[in-house]
Amino acid sequence: MINEFSVCSRVTGDGKSSLGSSTGRSSSGGSNSDETIKSILEQARREMQAQQQALLELEASSQSLCSQEPHKTLSGPMPTYIKQEEGNTMPVCPSIPIGSPQTPLSVLSPAAFVQNIIRKVKSEIGEAGTYFDQHWSRPFTSVSPSLSSSSSSVPSTVPRAWNAECPPGTEEGPGTEEDEPPPSRPVKVEPEVCVSGEQAACGGARMSYYPSYIPRTLKPTVPPLTPEQYEMYMYREVDTIELTRQVKEKLAKNGICQRIFGEKVLGLSQGSVSDMLSRPKPWSKLTQKGREPFIRMQLWLLDQLGQSLNQQSNHSHNRDKSPVTSHSSPSPPLSPEDSQPSMPNEPVSLVLESSKENQHPHPQHTEPHGVKGTAGILALQQPHIPLGIQELVAMSPELDTYAITKRVKEVLTDNNLGQRLFGESILGLTQGSVSDLLSRPKPWHKLSLKGREPFVRMQLWLTDPHNVDKLRDMKKMEKKAYLKRRYGLLSPGSDTDSPGPRSDSISPGLAQVEVCSYSQAKKPRVVLNAEEKEALRKAYLQEPYPSQHTIEMLATQLNLKTNTVINWFHNYRSRMRREVLVEGPLDNDADVEHNFSPSVSCSPISDVDERKKAQTICNGPTMLNVKQEVEEEEEKLHIRQDTCSSMAVHLTVMKTEEEQTSGNRDLTCCPQSLRQDEACIPKLLSGSVSPDNIQKSNTATFEGENKSPVDPVSFKSSSETCRSSLEVSLDSPSAASSPGLMMSVSPVPSSSAPISPSQALHSNTKISKSTQRRDEKMANLSNIIHRLERAANREEALDWEF
DNA sequence: TTTTAGTCAATATT
DNA sequence: AATATTGACTAAAA
């Protein structure tokens, strides 16, 4: 990892990138695909250059600013990777909260254990307010690092507290040493291989509680079946399909992951478990050895793994719960009365991450010397039975994520509460994540257990009558803490003034140190410039899942690290997928009305901003199978998540199917937008693509570009032009989407197909935005198509019915 | 191994 | 200052 530092060439503002890219590019050349890519890049580059010039100038100035970056670093954030590492370890302590208080790690089988809890939860869930206890699950990732850094000073106390609780006696020698964390695999290590693995995430917690098991990590072996068990099950017919179904169900219900299940119960790796569960061989075709896992599954379902699991049961418990707890862990300890948002952040020595510290305070007074004891911790928990949020999540009925986020947004805005505050104190997420969640919530059914957690929290928060007050208090506390930090002891002063100097003054010495150590370590964030993004987007349109070779080509040509390219594709695919999902539903809430324009005109989606409204419905009877498939797929994708309301939706859907016209907003969005895209497909397929259209659009784009360069006025006008042109091009779907679609749909890489030159980049923000938008649309489509193709290949059964 | 989900946290925008 | 975007990273799943 460290090596990467050397790579930092690409830093934020990068005038250099252009230079670099040019160099890199010249070198290669080769296969067709290479050529293609190359040409794409070339075009992109060329078109961009002009703008870049201008940008460069600007950037030049900004560069100077960049140079200051390092400084910032010290005072604030730690090097990313470091944080993350720490993050991993963090959970260790936290996870403690193991499970249910009352039945502490008893001998119950994991399943029984979980069920117990669930039962309990069910009975208690009704009560409002309780959630606050567990609300804090999130890891305080960054906290620890900062702590360590500032260790020398007073601050350490807070952190200490944490450590104390968790690792109680267990800690190996150094115990809380700051060293501890780091060692715990900075990089990935084979989970099983090492004890260290244990330390990681979930493992850690366990350790604290069950030191003795520590070594256990070594091998995920499972005790052999007893002769009786063997006899009992080996020779009698078993419906493996049904069995695996039940197992899957139970695993899902209890939030047990395959890895854990495999390790603890079957003695198999996660991959094997996945394979076995998804494609179980018929009993008759299994060898004796092959049947063993299935027998174990049966025993597990019956809860009869008894002794064999016993020992592990502890682990598995933890496992099962650990996730739960580990998350909520942070809070649990505090849980007692923290419904009182009033956590004074006392020490908060660290000036930096105040907010996160909020969580830590309690532990301190609660169990100062908890170190010794697990018992103590458990005891603490006893009282409030902190049901892990995860249990709640697991039992939660379907929630309407759109409605929830909408409501949350309203409440936050109405009360002038920020995302940061809300995220950090209620959801345990950072501002960025909150923003993302609120603006693009995924439908419930598309969320994993973990993904649902924030929504459950939001829901709970919404139902809490004092939610706003609590948040306000929280805000106050933060402010207070801030002041305190700033002025030493809290001296009520105006908080106006100059933060600059003081903040820095915090720990001069340390700061220095940090500077040194981190300045180097700090991994500058890569920022892809427009040209690069454009190139990547185009590449994506042709190949959403590029081969290793293609990736490398791109990396070379763009002078990017291979990983950056890979990450970009991962992220882009992921975000594209989300776009598809979101498009519809959102509309629902917001403005349903605007789109009735059944405008035949498939109005174009001009800007991202308007995209949501853009949906036009261009459907038409033309739709082919493809279209239908897409629709189905889409429907499968979202929809039916809102319980009650769902009916309406469903109806709409159905209707839509027949008519597909516009009006129904309920689903509208998604489907519609899709439809729009889809509409193109048939045409494309049918070869209706007309070069003219393409030309047109290209031209238009170009025009915009030419003008765009500098002056605002022309800029504006140009963008307008561009926009309209885009619309036009979109109107003729074929033109707009053809390139990408053609490629993805039919592998026929006709050299001609590729990208229209025009589409190249626009540095002009406005223009590029719309272009981007267009690309996104295409990307969406191709993404969908890909999925459909894959689905088709595996004959995926449509499992939804009305 | 590769892909997907979920996040973080640095930047960008508003 | 608040919110949005996005490259990177960890886990879990396939």
C-alpha cells in the first residue's frame, strides 16, 4: 500500500493529468479494441484541450492552494488509509455488547439465541424511545486514529474508556496499546489463517469476551458428526432443495452470513456455502462426504447441533449477534440513559472530530475500569437490554424508503437541522452518506440488512416525539463542546471570531509530528478530470464490464492507476444501477404532476437536475420483447415495497403494462424513464438508426463546444444551444443511444459503431453535464440490457406474481 | 477471484 | 455552512 504514495502524481487539481495522459497515450497502440479506446481517448482529449487550457490557468492558481493541503491534513483528517485500518479494528472493542443481556452467551444455539432475542424484541418493540439506546452503532472509525495521534495529551482518557470496556482483560499483552490496532492487518489477511483475523472486525469482540477462544480462529473446522447423527441422516432421502431453502431463509432471517455459517456450522468456506445453497445437488448424486454438509444443515435447522456447536455457539452467537452488537456496540454501553442526547463531550481533546466523540463520553463514567470486566459490561447491558438495531432491522416490516427519506428531509429542513448532525447522531453515518441516502434512497427490497439499518433508524427517529428536540440538544451540546475546546474550560463567550489560530494551537508539538508522519502518508485523493471521466464513460458504454486488458489499456492511456479505473467502473456501475432505481419513485413523491406530458417527444433529458421530470413517455406499441423484459426487470427491481400502498402501485403497474402510457405516476418514473430508453432499443435493433441523427447531434454538440470556451455570455448561449441540440438528439433515441446500445446489445463491434466523435468531452460544465446526463441514460440502458442478457442466460425465473 | 453493497471522507457545489 | 459528488476501501456474496 505504501508504495502507492509514490503515485500521488494525480492530485486534485491536476493540470498535469493532461500532460501525463498525452505521454502515456503516445506509447500504446495495438489491437482493435486498443485502437478503439485510443481513438476515443484521442478525441476526448482533443476536444478537451481547448478548455483545458483555460482550466489549467485556473488550476494553476488553485494549485498553489493545493500545496497547502498537507497542512490541512494534519489538523484534520488522518490519512485515509490509516483511518480505515483503524476503522476495522475499532469494531473490536465495540462489538462487545454482545447480545442479549439476559441470555448472555448462554449455551443456546445461535439460532435459538437469535430467536429469543427476536421474540423479546417483538414484545418490546412497541415502546417508543428505546431505540435511542442503540442508536449509535457506528463505528467511530476515525476516532481512534486521532486519539493515538494525540495520545500524549490529555485526550487519551476518552479513548481509553473505550478500550477499557472492550478488551477487558483479554487484551494480549499490550492491551490497549495503540499499536494493537494497526497490527491487526492493515491489509487483508486470510481470515482463517490468523488470529489476527479475529481481531479484525467481529473477531475482536469475541476475543474480549472469550479470550480462550482466540486461537480458535485458526481453523473453521467443525466437529465431526456423531455416529448417531451420521446414521440417522445419511441414508435417508433428503430434499436438498427444500433443505437449502429453509437454511437460506433462516440465515436471512437471522442475518447470519454465509461465511459464518460455513465456518461455524458446515466447516466450509463461504464460497462453498454459497454454491451449495444456491445450487444444491440432489441427494442421490451426493457422495457420503457430499452429504455431510446437508446433514449438518438439517441438524442446524433442528437446532440439534447441540454440543458440537456449543463451544462455537458462543462464537456463533457472537457472530450472529456480533454484527448486531458490534455495530450498536458503541452505543450500548452508553445506552443507559443516553436517550438524553446530552452527552457532554467532555474531554474531547481532539479538536478535530468533535462530533464523533460524542459517543464516547459515557463509557467513561459508566465503567471506568471496565477493563476487568466483561462481567461489568454485561451487567451494564442487563438493564436495558439493548436490542441491537439489527434485530429491529431484521424484524422490520417493509418500509417505504422514499416516504421516509422524504419525511426526514422535511423535518430536517423545517427545523434547520443539518445532515451532518442527523447523520452522526442518529444514523451513525457521515454527512456525505446521509446526503446520498436521502437523495437517492433505494427501495427497501433492494437493500441488504445492513443497508436497511439507516432507514429503520430514520423510521424510529421519525416516530420519536422528541426527535427534533433531541437533535437540537445534541446540537447545543456540540456547540458547547466546541466552545469548551476552544476556550479551554467552557467560558461562555461569543463564539464568533477567529477560529484559525486557535484551532491550530491545540497541540503544536503533536501537530508537527503529525505533519511529518502524515504528510508523507497522506494519500492524495484522485480527482478525475472531465476528459478522463468522459473517456471512461464512453468506455463504459461499450463495455460495462471491461476485461482486464481493457482496463489496463484505459489506465495506461489515461495515465491512471489500474485500480482507479477498476474502482471507477465499480462505482459507476453501482451508481448507474441506483439511478435506474431511483428515477421513478422519487418522482412519485415529489412532483407527480409535471409529467403527464405524454409528449410523444420523449423529451429529452436535459440536465441532471431535471432528469427526474424528464420522463417522457415514449413508448409506443413498438416495444418488443426486450422492452417488456426490461419492464419486468424494472418492476422486479423496485416496486412492491410499500406494503399497503403497494396495491395501488401494482395496479398502476399492470395498467402500465398494457397501456404504458404515461400518466401513472406511481411507478411512472422508473418505468417511464426506462421506457424512454427502451424505446430506443427496438429501433436500434431494427436497424433504424440513422447516421443523420447521429450527425446532427454531434454537430450540435460541437457547436456548443466551440462557443463554450470562455465568455459567459457566449457560454450561456452555447449551452443553450447545446441543450436544445441534445434534446433533439434525444428525441431520436436511436441517435442518442445507438452507440452504446449497439455495442452492448450486439457484440458486433463493428468498428463503425463506436462512439460518435462528437460526443466527446466538454469541459464546459453545463455542456458536459448534459452530455453526461445523456451518457448516463445510455449507460443505464446498457446496464439494464446487460442484466437482462445475463438473466436470460441463466433463465432466471421471474419470481414475482400478482 | 470478481462483483455488489455500503460507507467514508475529501472535494465540489450551492 | 450545508449539501452533493465521488474515488477508495471493506465485507459479503457469487
